[in-house]
Amino acid sequence: MAASVRGEHETSRTFLPAAGHGFLLPLYDPFTKIIGADKVRRALLDQATLQPKQRALEIGCGTGTLTLAIKRRHPDVDVVGLDPDSKALDRARRKAQRAGVAIQLDRGFSDELPYPETSFDRVLSCLMFHHLEDDDKDATLREVRRVLKPGGRLEMVDFAGRTSGSHGPLARWLHSHERLRDNSEEQILRRMTGAGLAGATCVGSGSLLLGRVAYYQASAPR
């Protein structure tokens, strides 16, 4: 079964690639495995508690590792991945074809989700949120709120805010545009609540070789 890629129109909008720099994309999958991202993805997928016949969206799916993992673990879940990077989506499509799983891959931006209201039971975001500019973070959370079904949940993990000693030189190089400066737990929870999501909470923390990560959950009001 093959993956489909929709929305492949050209766009003049810019974005920060998954690896921080476009030329690093071929190294992204092995690099994330080395730093321990597989463990983070599994924890986020456990947190999501997906059920058969539900519909899940991963925003900023990159090369599709988590999107494919969702489908492998939950074959009865309808899985969609969204990313602005057509080259990353090409890699995701090839991985899905090799794995023989059917997922939908769309090109687009998280602050302009190309889906109707109340389309998804879960929206997942894995180590992506810090890539966004401040205004785009708020717009993204409003869009997540819009596409979630009543009672549906946002499940998110991201690097914790930049604090003394929490990120090494490699992390500071990859995120050289102060992307982590306003990524504190307090800021993220405030943004979720301001976007109309209910019960925003930090449900746990962990670590990668690049630094500490925090897990978040919030829901669309019923």
C-alpha cells in the first residue's frame, strides 16, 4: 500500500527544516536515532492512547518516522502527516512504501491546516514546536484547536526552554536563532490556554543527548 502526498504546490513561505539546516536532511534519521528520539516518540505515542477508528494528525512530520510508527502500532487508525518540506515528505513517502503502510502525507504549514473543523481525534507534535516563530506558535495552537473534535487531544513533546546548562553546544548550533528562548513550560501552557485548549498540562519530562524535553497534553472543549 502506498502513501499519498497532497498539496504539492510551490510556496514562497520559509520554514526551519527538521534538522535545522536543509543540507543536513540526509543525516536526519540516523542523527535522531543516535540522540534517542525513538524513545521520545514511543513515549508520546503511549501518551496519545489512540483507539481503533480514530483519526490522528502529526504536524511537522518531517521524514515520517512517528507518522509511520502510529500506523504500525494502530493499523485501524487513519493517520495523516503534514510538513512544509517537500524533500522530507519524499523521504516519508519512500519509507511508507517500503513498510507497506497506507498513510496520507500533505504539504502545508501548521498555522494554516488544510483540514475542516473537528477532523481529528488526536494531533501529535514531536520536537517541532520550537521551530516556529512566536506568532506562528499561537496560530498553530489555534488551528490545532479548530481541527480537533470535541474532547480530542493535542499530544506534544518539545525541547524545554533554554536554561543554564540544559543544552550543549550542538543544540545551540542547531537552534542558533534563539528558538528555545521562549519555549519554557510556563510559556507553552499559557499559549495552549490562550488558543482555547482545555486542561493544558505538562505530563512528564525526559532527556535527549541535546537536552531536556517536556511532554504536554491539552484537549478541545466538549
